[in-house]
Amino acid sequence: MAIFIKHLLLLFLLGVNLLNISLAQQLQKDVLQQPISSEEFISLHQCEKEFEYDVFLAGANVGNFHRVIKWNGIDSKISAEVSSTGRISILWLDSTYMQTSSMLWLPQHNYFITPNFTQKITGIRAREMKAVTSDEGILSTVNLDDDINIYQNNYPLYDIDTLGAQIRVNLIQNKKNFILYRQATDQIKKYHFIVAAREVIHHKKWGELNVIKIKEVGEYNKMVLWFSPKLDYQLVKAKLDGFISPMIFLSKFATQCDINKSLQHQP
């Protein structure tokens, strides 16, 4: 059950086979070949965005997650603060999740970095984690329940929120095959994502949605994600293939650009 909860949280937050180094380097080069223009980037990364997801297990609603992204700045120094909370209840087992993170766009490299993030989980696999990165995101210092360790990688280390933001940018740039790395509690995890298909899914609020289906084809190859260009290229559905098939589904998406203007994304 503990492993299931861990995977379910990762599934929502996006957070993922081991390929040889030469292939990894080539895929990273592919990601960086077509930088997005500053005008396009600004239009897609501004205002305050709010999301709610329902969590399902074997068809039953067992919890929910709430996330708010606040974008700052309208120039090359674009950054954001992200706060996420969630609760899952399965039989007599309850878990809560809280995370805050910051992300910063590096236009010279065409990717996000994660300056810092904090995470707290109660219930199953309870923990408190704080991480700070340096050297343009490739060096991290992690404090896990007061145990401090340092990690280093050849490519930027993401937290779960920044990982999702970078996947979104790659899809906007029409990338179809890319590798990203996440700073987990006690190791660096490697994710190899591919665009598997273009599909149409039915949503009770937004009706028929054209979506981009993403699969992880490395160590975490049971993970499948769907993003909607119509809904700001955001995640609308995710699941882990398997016997009980945990799944999350977007139930609310709202954008607020100033105190007098708010957009509820409804049909």
C-alpha cells in the first residue's frame, strides 16, 4: 500500500530504462534545438492558474488534489511559485500531501530550473523534505527529515511541479521524445517520455477534447499522461496501468490575470 500511495502521488504531480549516455545526450540536444520565442512563452506563462483533480482507484473516488501556480514577471526573468495540497483516503488509511516550489525559466538554455522546494506528507510514508538547487539546477542539497545529502547530475534536476512545466513546454514545441530528471527523496530519477498518440477523450465538463497522449517508456513505463492543447496544454488525465489502475482527472481549471478579471474554463 505504501508503494501504491507513492506512485499515486507521483502520477498526479508528474512528476520517470536506463539508456546509454550517448542517447541521453542526443535526446537532450533535440529538446534544445527549437527555442520558444519570448512572446510565445510569455503568453503561455502568466497570471494565476488554479487546478483541481479527482483521484480514482478501481473506479471509486478516493481523494483530490489542488494546485495553484502564480507566474511572476513579463520578461526573460519569468518565474513562478507553486503550491499543491492533496488528500487520499483508502479504507482506514489517510494520507495528505503539501508541497511548495519555485521555478525559474532560463531562456539561454530553453528550460526551467527548480531553485527550491519543500514537501510534507502525513500518514503513509510520512516525511518532510526540503531541497535547494544551484549551478543552474544540476546540483541539489536535500534535507530529508534532517538528514542532508548532496546530489549532482549532468542535466537539470526537477521537482515534480517543474517536471510538469517542462513537459508542457516540450509539447508546445512539438517535441516527441525527451529525457528529464527528477530529484526524489534519496536519489535522482530518470524519465524517458514519448508522444504516443493524438486522441479524443470525453470530459463531462468540457465535452470532446483533443489530447496528446504521453507515455513513460523507461523504468516507470506504466505511467500514461494526457495533455489538452485546448486547455492551455495542461494535464487533464493520468493513470498507472495495472490491476487497480489508479487515475486522476481534471475537474476544475481557472485563470485569473488581475483582481477584476477571472476566467473559468468551461464549455
